[in-house]
Amino acid sequence: MPPADQQQYAAPTRGIRGYLQRVHNLHDPDRMWRLADIVIACALLTVTLPLMLFVSLAIKFEGPGPVFDRHSCIGRRSRRFQMLSFRTIAHDPEGTLPRWARKPTQIGQFLRSTRIETLPRLINVLRGEMSITDPDGSSPSFLD
């Protein structure tokens, strides 16, 4: 039988008391961070949604290609996900140029200097793929 100090932290597995402790575990820091991420991301998305729509239209009218860039990243517990950002470089439909050789667009230069290109990452935060407190996902090449 474990000591008394360990018994108080052991979650019961049966009954109503155990259910309530599992559902309403306020001492779990991951749940608190996740709740904070959801609240902050929702607030920021509602404030910046008109700006994001305007930027999306500007990128679409500037030239052909998608509005969003997707970067393969590795998040928590080594899960892979596609991190979203606004497209700031010229679209290369053939995919012949390496990413570092592509030129930024005029709107892309402004988006990079103001960091507006990272606003779509709030969608990744709402999906639970990344956190606001640690926004940079690792590249898969570093872990492979």
C-alpha cells in the first residue's frame, strides 16, 4: 500500500468522484495552456479577421498561386502538421526553383516586415497542432 501522501494524488478510476477528477483536473498544466491558447487565438482571430481577408485578396490579385504557404513541421509528441502562413514569394508552378532562390513579392516584403504573414498560424493553434507560447515547429529534417 502506498504512503498517505501518494494516495491523495492518485486518481480514482471508479465512481463519480473519479469521473469528476478526470474531467475537471485543474492541476493539469497542459489543459490550462490549451485553454489559454484557445481563448487567445479566438480573440486574436476575431480582431485580425478583416485584416486577414484584405491580405488574402491582395495576394490573390497580385498574381497566380495559392494564398497560403504550407510548411511541414513537427509539433508536440513528434506529430507532423502543415504550418500555415501567407504566401510572400512569387509562385513557381513548375517547382523548378529552390525555395531560397525565389524572389519575394511587393506585398510579401511588406508582410514579412510587419510579421503579418504569420497570422494564419492562429488556425494551427486552434487545431491544437501548435501553441502560442512556442510558435515555431521543428523542421522534419532536423529530427529525421
